Amino acid sequence: LQKQFGFEYQTLVDGEVILHLYNRGGIEQTASMLDGVFSFILLDTANRKVFLARDTYGVRPLFKVLTDDGFLGVCSEAKGLINLKHSTSLCSKVEPFLPGHYEVLDLKPSGKVASVEIVKFHSYKDEPLHAACDTVETLPSGFDLETVKSNIRILFENAVRKRLMAHRRIGCLLSGGLDSSLVAAVLLKLMKEINVSYPLQTFAIGMENSPDLLAARKVAAHIGSEHHEVIFNSEEGIQAIEEVIFSLETYDITTVRASIGMYLVSKYIRKKTDSVVIFSGEGSDELTQGYIYFHKAPSPEEAAEESERLLKELYLFDVLRADRTTAAHGLELRVPFLDHRFTSYYLSLPAELRIPKNGIEKYLLRQSFEDSNLLPKEILWRPKEAFSDGIASVKKSWFSILQDYIDQQVDDLLLEKAAEKYPFNPPKTKESYYYRQIFEKHYPGRSNWLPHYWMPRWVKATDPSARTLKHYKSATQE
């Protein structure tokens, strides 16, 4: 953008570009031209305006509170707003600011504000406005398989390349699943090309002999990263639950489960290494239909719709987990799978191309990298392992370990009366009751931050874990 428009920067702060863009073309162009993740508040005192904006997928958090009498509070975490003291009685709603939107507010002489409009500036199916400034040449159009595979590789590599700008050391989370492995492999390849002076550190977490640890070890050996394994036991995992819920600001079952491993690995990275900018595979399952229940989609069109729904809600679930667990330890998350150009291209492909094939989810993505030699074949075609399960041993899932512990903590009678005590999103299991209790302790009466629990579609699921689905059992019994 600096080159494109000839901006003269006065600092090295990446956020400075926002001021220049706004000055040049107003708020709509500012939000639309930013390629990456952001949330910001911009104060234009000359024109008495206030603007809020948040990136397309809400990778960066933003919460706001606006009272009837025009008092505005904004924070990157909801916990910063719940105890605001203000002259009027403040029982106002703290809510997440919607991803992909900007808001215009009038600033009154009294310092109060009034909302003028909230505008959606980018829909993830549309090619982003900033594609015009991109270094990638115009890609060949048409949907023949070789063209599509080549375009996927070019755009994904570009998504990783542009995220290499960093003043701090880059590291990568590596679960040994397809998504994080692809990110790590492409990242390492590009770091070599630009002669980065340090080795890439990759980080895996799990309990002794967990499938994730073994798979991640294979990938690290193949790509040649400096690999770190973080081994935790059930007690450490259980002890972290309250801290994790406090950081996350949610009581969603699958989010809490999967966050514990990510929180502990982030804690390790912060304490034991100097890697700060952390790459990760988030967003791929939603975009490329990686969840196991996609096998049950009634039609390719319905699968495509579900994929979009999941992307729209990422900021409530997976992206919330990934941002909050890393940021809690001062790390900066980067998620190449949610690159705007990559996602808009992938979503533009015919629905038929994107569905699971031959019993394998993310078939198209795997196929696209098949001849690249980036990853061992068995990793490229490794079936989906739910993150909250892959970190435990095959004998006993992490969610079973949690449930066994919680069983002792929550009385049957409490669960029976759960719907009376918590009429909104009532907990249906002891595990969800336990998380809800901790959430209510820290954020009483704020249960509406989570509109609904994350659950698979098209299957009669009573638990969000993939390990409870029939398809999964057949795929993992060897």
C-alpha cells in the first residue's frame, strides 16, 4: 500500500497505514484495502466522527458497549468492558463487533456518540478490493482440475509468503494434521528462499504417545524444523480449565476442550523460546469442509452453504480459541488459510469440487499438494483427528478424561435443574454444566455472548467430538 499510493510513513508501526488510507479515501476504502487481520477504532476530531472496524473473519477480537445516552466503550476483550463505571446506571450490552463490518458514529461536542450506520465492507465470497495491489499475477480461469490445483498452490503459498513480514521470531504450531503440516511445510520452504537467519521452531502438544505427537514428529523430520514437544498430563489439563475459560470468555464445549492444549503450548512457547509470531492452520476445516460430518451432507450445495455458515461463525469458535489462547501469552497468531484471496477463490469453485471424496475430507486440498513433495504421503492423506482428541492417547480421548473428572464434580441433581438455573443455552451434560458454572462466576449474566453451542450438522450428535460419530469409528479402527 505504501508503494502503491506513495504514503510517507513517520513510524514503523504497521497501524500507521490506516491513517493514510483514511485520509486518502475514507473509511470504506480503508477497511477494504487492509489485507490481513485487524480491529481498530479511529477518531476523526476535525469531522467529529468515530469509526470502528474489524477484519473479515474476526481473527482479531473487538467488543463494544454503547449506552442509550451515547457512552461508548471499546476493547479487544469483553472483560475490559463489563465493569465500566459510568454516570448512568450501566447495565448495557457488551457485544462482539461483527467481523467484516465498519461502523460510523457521530461525535457530539459533549463527547457522547450516536451510531449512524454499520456497513458490511467485505463478503468472503467476493475477491477483496486489495487484490489489485497483490503480487500474484492474474490467475488462469476455468475449473479444469489441473488449473484449479495449480491456483490453490499459488494462492496458498502467497498467503504464507505475505505473512512472513515480522520483526520478531516466527514459529509454527504443528499438530501433525493436514492443515498445520501444510502451513509448516510451506512456511519452512519460503523461509529458506528468503534466507531467514534462524531455524523454524515447530510446536506440538499432547499426552504421552498421542497420535498428534507421533504425526507431528514425522512432519518435523520431513521438513527439517527445530521441533519442540510439549507433553502434559490430565491433571495439568484439568487445572488449566478455569484460566482458559477466563481467557476465552466462552463456555462452548468443544472450544473449551480444544483450547486447553493450545493454551498450554502457547504458555510453553512464551516461557521457553523466543518465537512470538505463530503460524497456525485455523480456518481450513471450515473453508475446505474438513469436519467429519461433511461426509453426511445431503448435497454438494448444502455442504457449500454449511462451509459458509462455519466461516461466518469462526469468530465465536475456532478463531476465538486460537486468538485468545495465544494472545493470553503475548503471542501473535497468523492464519494463512483465512487469507482473503485464498478463501474467495476456494469458495468460488463449483460445490461439487469441494466435497469429501472416496471417504476422505478436504480431498481437493490434499490433491492440490500431492506432487509437491512438501509432506509425507501418509500425512497428506491423514484422516481428520479432532484437535481436542488428537492430543490424547488412542486408548482414552481427552474429552473422556475431562468427563470422568467432571462426573465427580457435578451432582446429578444440579444437572436436572440446569435448565431452570440457566434457561439460555441450558447445559445438557455435566461437562457443559461445569464450564458454564466457571463462566458465570467470571461473567455473570453474560451467557448471550455465545448464541449457540458448536455442533455437527446432519448427524444425531449429542456431543461435539468427532470421536463419537459413526464415520469416525470406522476410519480409525485399524
